[in-house]
Amino acid sequence: MKKSTKKNEKYVYLRITVDGIPKEVSTKHKWDPERWNQKTERAVGIKEDAKTLNFYIETLQVKIQQFKNDLILNGETITSQKIMDFIKGKSPSTAKLLEEFQKHNDEMLALVPKEYAKGTHERFVTARSHVKDFIRFKYDLDDIEFRELNYEFVKDYEFYLKTVRLISNNTTLKYISNLKKIILRAIARYIIPSDPFKLFKGRKTKTNKKPLTKQDLERIENFEFATAHLAEVRDIFIFQCYTGLAYIDAFNLKKTDIKKGYDEELWIMTARQKTDSETNVPLLSKALEIMHRYSAHPICIERGSVLPVKSNQKMNAYLKEIADLTGVECELNTHKARRTFASTVTLANNVPIHVVKEMLGHHSVQQTEEYAITEQQSVGREMKRLQERLSVAKPQFAKATAFADLDDNNEETKATENQTGSDCGNKPEVKSFLRICR
């Protein structure tokens, strides 16, 4: 009991202790300490006021015990703070993770294709599926409340994706990033007060996604395929290599997107589906040749497209077969064409990186630098230039060394001058230079 403002009365307090952690709260009831039994924790006497207070205390104890039983039945942890919030009437949010995840995905689907690409929505659907499987795997539950999320949940989810689902590190971090978006959404809506991801630090594995070399590109271009479908896929891939278009942009490329530029030459003038950023690319002769080759193709006529592009899955399957037939050792896929355009076709031929950035439709040069892997060709070219500069500077370096040697051997020079006579003694610099030249 604690003192009240009234004489001889104190407030009756309730103390909850779980695992040694105490929490206290006032019952808002006042009582005379002389009429209180500290041992039984009850008011003393048979008067009506004593009966009323004791009934209130007993009712409170019953409610607390019932709340504890509910926590146990639901498999939730029992803490003094949870019980205290219950007593104060603070009902914690019961919003659940997968329910909120589904709401987010439904809202995203409604904005496809206005604000989101279909593939983006599909990735979030897959991400939710992974979270659902993890909750079932670890907790044997259909869903979990946001207030149960913590750092351990995030770390265990990461471990689950890598070990049980056998997903690579970088892809795992992408799925965790999808989950984090839902968590931040819940924080913004005051569903949970803090971010369980706050202490989580994921580290991406650096990947070396090499473009095709000039030799490999020429090998694929000049190879004679026995089947028409492989030749078509090869041509579409080469078209991407000379335009920098991503797969989906090559698939969506219409004949109406080919327009004359300021130079009266044909350009691709369109917007990237992924970012909706403007892309203007002058058509090189190789790309023009391929475009004209398929102008009368039945698929192109039916869709009004520039090329008869197949599904990305089929394209990548055929490109794998093309790599085997042509002897190209690296893995071929539709995105490698975009990297080849950035590195082998443009940057390796001295096209400035800010120009490449505009053609790729990137928002920053830093983004383009990830594609700028020119490697041996660029290194070899720059070292050759350095060697040429060093070769030009070498005779001057030798002459300067000769004069430096003269200064070091000054005593020897004087001795020689004394032996050769007075005519040369008045011109020591000329005498020394002639001696070195002989």
C-alpha cells in the first residue's frame, strides 16, 4: 500500500512478477493500513467496504489467471508487461503478418501495370509463400502476430531459406527485403512500435557477371545453325547485344517504337517497362539487318512487334543450347546481352559512360558502372598506351642520367681536363658531353 492524500489512507497497489521482472500498477482504491492484513493481502473486517475491496481484488486475480491460461493455450510467452497491459485495458494489436502481406500483394496487383510490373507482384507472391512455409516449419502455425516478431525471427528465417530451401545468399536477401517492406508498412500504420530488422545486417555476395567477349560475340554471330528456331533466338540475342534492350523491352518492342532521330537515322524510342524511364538508342547496322530480316515474320505481323521474341524461359533454354553448339564457355541468358552491349559493344569502343547510361535507361552512372565490365580488353588497351608513353620518354631519361653521372664523377672530370690541356679547360660542359658521347 502507498500513502494517499487522505489521512490514515493509502493506495492499494497490484504487483505482477514474472521471471523476476516486477511491474506495479495502482488499483485506484484507498484503504486504512490499520484495517489491512499484509499476510493475506486482504482488507480486514466484515463491513461492506471491506467486502467490496476484497471482492474486487479476488475478481482481479481471477481475470489475471484466465489471461495467463489464454496465453498458454495460444502458445504465447507470458511476461509481466503483457499482464500489466491487460490489466490497464491496453489490448495489443492482433494484426497478423501473412494477413498484412496478402493485403499488400492485393493492392500491388490492382496497380499492375500502372505502377508495378507483373513480375514484381509475382516476386512478392513468392516471398509471402516462403514466409508462410517458414511459420509452419518453425512454429507449426498458420500465421503469426506482428508483436511476436523479433530479431530471432529474422535470423531464423534467413537460416531457413539458405538451408531448408537451399536458396543462394543474394536471393535470400531479396526475399528478406520483401518481408522488410511489409514490416515497415506495419510500423507506418502503428501496428508494431519498433523494427525487428533494426539489428539485422545482411551482406551480399559479390558476383562477377561477365559480358561476352568480342571473340565470343563474333563466334555466335557467324555460326551456321541447322534449325531455324535456334537461328531466330540467336538473332534476337544479337539484336539485344547491339541495342542494350532487356528481354521484356525486346519482347514489347513495336514497329511504332522505331523512329527517325535528329540525324535522320532510325532510333529505338521507347520507355523501359521496369522503370518507365525513357530509352533512346540509335540502331547500329547489325541491329538494322536483323530487324529487316524479320519484318515479314508471321508473329511480328500478328503482334506488330519488331522481333518474334519467345518467352524468357524458352529463350534462356535455347541460349543454353546455343552456347553448347558454339563452344562459348560462359552461361548464356537474355540479360547477358544487355551487359555485352554496355561493356563489349559500347564502353570497350570508347563510348562515354554517361552516354551508355542514357541508352540503358539507368537513373545514375553508378548503376551503369555495375554493367561496365570490360576487363582484359580495357586493361590491355590502357597498358599499351602507357607503354607507348614510356617508350617516347625513355631517350630523355637516358640523357638526363648521363648528365647526372657527370655530376657524381666531378673529380674524375677535373683530372681529365688537367691532362688534355688548357684549350678544353675553359669549356668543361662541352668536353664532358663529348667524352660521354664517344
